[in-house]
Amino acid sequence: FTPKDFSTMATTLFARNIARRSVMHLGQSKIAPIGAIRFSSYFTPAHEYCKVDSNVATCGITDFAQAALGDIVFVDLPEVGDEFEKGDSFGSVESVKAASDVYAPVSGTVVEINEILSDEPAMVNSSAESGAWFIKMEITNKGELDELMGPEAYKEHCEKESH
């Protein structure tokens, strides 16, 4: 072996040791991984969802609901400042198959509406539970969230309805 060979071997062993320690440290990290969900998601039996961040619920219809409705052609939304009790109709969706009311999953005041849906209602078909949210509400009674389903319970609910 030449001195250069020893230097290369030492560098390789050092790099492997650093890599091994980094991987072990990642497993012990308390920081949430990149892409971790920071919202808590809740669902109604009528296929509305709300994703809660602090005291604001982003609400809309689920992917299951949009698939059942078919091609969405119109979305009717409330005004900012409107107040709703849990279970109140806050808007409607119309598809080539049917029209359906959309109900507030929790009580609150509308703080924002997704104005894009007025011009692009079909967006609900492609991104129902992300970019095609309907309203954002400031929640007035967080205790109502306990009455809604979590993701696993909602998945089971949809499976039962599919059969």
C-alpha cells in the first residue's frame, strides 16, 4: 500500500462513519419529517371534511363525494362573515348527475371562500380535498370536532357505503 492508498481508505472510513451516525441520528430526531401533515382532518357521514389548523377549519367535500356526484359544473358558496351552526347548509354543488347541499362540519364564521371554484368548479373533481376546498371558518366550538370521524373511521365508513 502506498501512502495515497491509506489516505483514501481513511477518508472512506471517515465518510462511512459520518453517514452511519447521521442515519442513526435521523431515527432519534424529534423534528417532524419533511412533508408531515400539520393539519388534523375530520369527516362527516355526509362526506364533508374539515382540516383544522389552530382555530380555522378548511372545509369542502371529500373525494368520495365528488366521485359519487360525477362531473361538477357549479359550486355555490356563502359570503365571508356568514355564520353557520354545525349541520347547517352553507352551499351546494351541482354536477351532471345531481345537485347536493354542503353542510358545515362544525359551527363557525366564514373567514375565506375559495373564489376559484366560481370559475373552475370542475377543480373539485381533480383536487377535492386539497386545492378545491370550499370555505375556511373560524371555529366557535372546538368540542364539535370530537363528534366527527377521523381518517381511519371515515375510510371504514366509505368502505361500508361502497358495498
